Amino acid sequence: IVLTQSPGTLSLSPGERATLSCRASQSVRSNYLAWYQQKPGQAPRLLMFGASTRATGIPDRFSGSGSETDFTLTISRLEPEDFAVYYCQQYGTSPYTFGQGTKLEIK
Amino acid sequence: EVQLVQSGAEVKEPGESLKISCQGSGYSFSDYWIAWVRQMPGKGLEWMGIIYPGDSDMRDSPSFRGQVSMSTDKSIGTAYLQWSSLKASDTAIYYCARVSRDNRGHLSAYDIWGRGTMVTVSS
């Protein structure tokens, strides 16, 4: 399954709302889709799994939605620490592929 | 504390062999699959495969099949990634991660990550 994330880069200001998209080339089984955040020089961090469930410790300004082939990660009000690269991953069908990433940068 | 500790950075020449490690602690290592993920310089995440320490069952990506091998030693809570003949294109950071399970027992997302091992292959 090929995951295509858009946009490639998103330029926003703190306090704004961010909407990141992840589209799958075929239906993701049981909505087994995760989102990760990666900051420079750090390992990825799990944000969401099952398309819409926040991982432990993730603030509620992060939300996930979608099903089958179209998924969205929304950050309601951007904080300075949210500027990073975000990846989606499907884990319903092996190989468990990642999207190419969306870079969220400060405008 | 649940954590995965990866071995240190490596600098190798093309054609050399290499084995990097990922040691789990703070949880029952044998009960959770371990994933390996590659990140080439300045690029995104690439799924390489997963391995189950309990019985060494594995699933791998066709993109990496035959290029690298995964193994585990559950007696010491450690997973390994091994190359028999490195290429310059193997230069990357390699992450291991713990594969969680959902409430139905299905393999889920990667909740614990190691800090990564930087592998540099250059003559």
C-alpha cells in the first residue's frame, strides 16, 4: 500500500490550525493507521493509532480522523513545539508502509 | 522505564559486514514484536521489517529482502540487524521500535523507539 501525504510542506503560524492529509492506494484494513511526529535529531514519536486514538501523553489539540483510503491529522492550535515532520503509517497489510512525510514549518 | 537502547554509531567500508543491536528493558521483551526502520540522510522513514523474539517469526519488506537480516536473542532481550556486505547506499540511521498491540491483540503502532544507530559506509 502506497501512502501519499500532502502537502509536502505546510507553513503556518503558532495558534493556527493545521490539517495534514494521508491517502492510501488501497483501503487500510480496519483503519490501522498511525501518525508519528519527528523533530530534527530525534527518533519518531507515536501520536495517533487506529486512525483516531491518541497515544499516551499526546495533548488533545491533536486529533485524527478518516477511514479506508483518506485520513487526516489535525492540530487545532499550533504550539511552537509542534513544528516538525509528520509521517503516517499503515499497519494493516504487510509491508507496513510509511508516507513520505509532511514538514510543518513556522511561517 | 520501558526503553530500547541501540548500539553506537558505526563507520564501515563497502564490502564489510556489520551487526547492530537493540536491547529492550522495562517490559517482557519476548512478548512484543520489534520493528526496524531506515532513514537515509535527509529522507523519510522506510519500513524494513518486524521480528517476534518469542519464536523469531518475521515479516519483511521486499525492498530489503536479501539485503539485510533480522534476528533476536531473547535470553538477553536483544534484537539485531545484520549485513554481510555493506554498500554506500546503506548509509542511514536505523531505528528499532516496539510494536504495540491493540485491545484485540492485533499488531498495532510503534509506541517505543530507540534513539537510532547511524551507519556510515564510505571508502
